[in-house]
Amino acid sequence: MNKPAASAPFHPRNRHQGRYDFPALIAAHPPLAPKVRPNGHGEQSIDFADPQAVMLLNQALLKLFYNLNWQLPEGYLTPPVPGRADYVHALADLLAGDNGGAIPRDLDVMDIGCGANCIYPLIGHAEYGWRFTGTDTSAEAITAASQIVAGNPGLQRAVRLRRQKQPQAIFSGVIHKNERYHAVMCNPPFHASAADAAAGSQRKVRNLGLKQNAPLNFGGQQTELWCEGGELAFIGRMIDESVAQGSSIVWFTSLVSRKENLPALRDRLAAEACEVRIVNMAQGQKQSRFLAWSFMTPATRAQRMKR
């Protein structure tokens, strides 16, 4: 199955509106050219079931719109750049609410589980100049992300990476003494087990009209795809640990793939958090959202945005 265009609508500030401009993308990243061909509708596209084509498209998007060089090791999760950008822009709106409606620029953000792709720090710094600390439990992912940072001039002053050496910990060990952050971002592992992740992969294979065991266009390592208990357990641990960091971090946020998980997560926050929000993001046919919570009053948050 081929998809002729980027999904819409995205956030108004998202650069990836409307159809992919393949001539411009090829001009920015010529290796994409052999993968672009007419689809069943007679429109220029790529085969979205081809992992190399998907990788080249994302490389071209990052080069054209953000002037970034980007490469992933084989087998790692290839993030859809337009959708990832929406989370960054929606977070910027949330933070602007504590800054008189103006998007704050001089910010420190932590990305929990930055992965090998390091996509949120890349887009967040390119769009708003934010400084990022990216964490991950995988040494290989941190190495790959470090190579991306080193391969782009100026990023080493804006993005630092830390390995989380405690597999079950979220903040412990990666937030240093006296550090302060304005926000946390997280795209948690979705699946609850390896079997669940494998079943999900096969559903995608069937939806793409491919044969069983065909190569997957999206990739992904174990730590990127699943953890025991899935996203509900992961975000639950994040909530539990966030209480101790409530005076160090203004807003905690995490994507929530399954909206049916929201009531339990909100209940878990009810006793402690000062404010809890669900921020919805509509991306064409896909409905996405993130959960945001803060242990600070609005007045305290406004003060922190000015520091």
C-alpha cells in the first residue's frame, strides 16, 4: 500500500502540512530519488512498506526543513517526523500558557527514552532553541544518538545524552543535583510484552498488504517497543517518581497511545498533582494525545518560565 501524502491537519506551526514535495525533498537529499515513483493514483510517492524508503524520506524531511544530517543503525525505530513535530509544537503551546501566551525559548527539556533517533531534541532545538537532556537505558541507542548530535554543528552545546543504568527507573540517576527542567517529554513503550509487540507488527504487515515475515518499515528495538505492563505501567512509574521531582520540573508530559488508559492515569495523579491536562492532537485519521501534569501552582510556573 502506498500513501501519497503527509497526513493533515497538523499543528498550525508544523512545517509538514499537506502533500510531500518530492522534488524539493530529492533536491535536499538526492539518495531519495530512486525510491520515488508514481503510486496507484498516478501521484509521486514512495513504497511505505520499504524500510529503506521510509528511512530516506525521513532523512530528506530533516534535511529540507531543519538542515539536519540524520542516520540510524539498522533495526532501530524510524520515527515519522511530521507527527513527532506535532508533540513539540503542542508542548510549546502548553508552556506558553505559563508565559503570558508567548512561547518561551530559554528552556531546558528532558526527553525520557530519546532512543537512537533523538528526534524530539533535534526538532525542539531547531524550532525553539530549547536545550535538551536525552536519556535512554540502551547504551547502543545513546551511542547512535551521540553520533547524530556530533554530526550536526552546534548541537553539542544544546543536546546532552545520559544513559539510564537502572532499567526500572525513570528520573533516578539521570537528574543531577540542583538541576531544573521546564518540561519532560516521553514516548513510552507501547506494548506490554514481546508477544504483544510481535502481534502488533504482524497487524501492520497485514494492513500494508504484505506477506507474513516481510521486512517492517518502522523497525524498533525491544526497549523502544515494549516493557512489562506496557505504556500504562511505564507512565505509572513515571508518575510515581515524578512526585519527588515536583519542585525541579515544571511540567511532566507523556504521550498516551491508548485513550482508555487515561482514566487510570488521571486517578493516579489526583491526590498529588496541582494540575492535570490532556492535550489532544489530531493528525489526519490518527488521533494522538499527551498527558501533562504539574505539582506547581500557576503562579509558581509563571515564575519558573522567567528564569
